[in-house]
Amino acid sequence: MKAAIVAASVLALTTVAVTKEGPMSLYDLTVNTLAGKPQPLSAYKGKVTLVVNTASECGFTPQYAGLEKLFEEYQPKGFAILGFPSNDFGAQEPGSAEQIQKFCQKNYGVKFPMFEKIATKGASQSPVFKFVAAKHGEPKWNFTKYLVGKDGQVKAAFASKITPESKELRDAIDAALKE
């Protein structure tokens, strides 16, 4: 009997913390990769993470290069970038998952994780963007960036015009990494 109570207590501690209102942390969610395989975001727990809605035919698309450079520089420090293609703004991500993957590899050498195309706003908004936008608002365009702390909580949001090279973004990442 005592062993059953202990086992039940351990099980209760390991269940995912999701309330009726939604996930308590970004890391409570699971999304599909571009290859269509489920990926629990808990794999990034304890890292500082930048969630970015991307598009292949946008004026901000060259930011892929800066994002990749940022990823390569900061990854050893406990940083990740998660790319979420979206066709929500100007239909600027019309490609299939395979086309998006090829485009990102060929043109920008993207190595940071990319996920299936999703909705970032509106009635079909993905759980990821519902979570990150809850406190900082829905993205207004492609390449909006949400900085998530090691605890899975959104720390800041950066508009499309804030580039991966910007001091503002890098300072926020550095501060989050020190926490």
C-alpha cells in the first residue's frame, strides 16, 4: 500500500503541467518537425529559446542567415532557435515541408530546428503561438521573435525589423542565459 502511494506521488510529479487555460510552459508542448515527426519541446527545457515565425518569400527572409549565425554562436551556451514556417502574412510561405527544408538548407545552411508550417494567429492559431503570444501579442508579420527563458516562460518579443544581429536582441539573450 505504501509503495503504491509513493508510486502515485512520483507519477503525479512527472505529469505534464497543462491547465484548462493551456500549457504552463513552452516546454509542455509537442510539435511536428518538418519531417512530420513529433518533437516534445521539453527537449529544450533548461535552454534559452528563440521562437521565430518564418517565411521563404518575405522581405525579412534574409534573416535566416543571421538566425543561423546566432544559433551557431550561442548554441554552446545553452541556446536554441525554433523556426516555425507560416503562410499567415502575405502568403509568403507557400511551400511544402520538403520545399521549405530544401530552401533553408540550400540558401542559408539552416541547422537550427524547423517545424511544420503552422498558423501564428487567428482561429487556427497553433498552441505554440497561442502560448508565446499570450503576454506579448500575436506576430504582426513574419520573423517575429519570442525569447523564452530556461523555465519555458516568454521573456520578450521582438518585431520583424529587429534583426538577429541587433544589440537589443543579443543583450536580451545574454541576460536570459545568465539567469
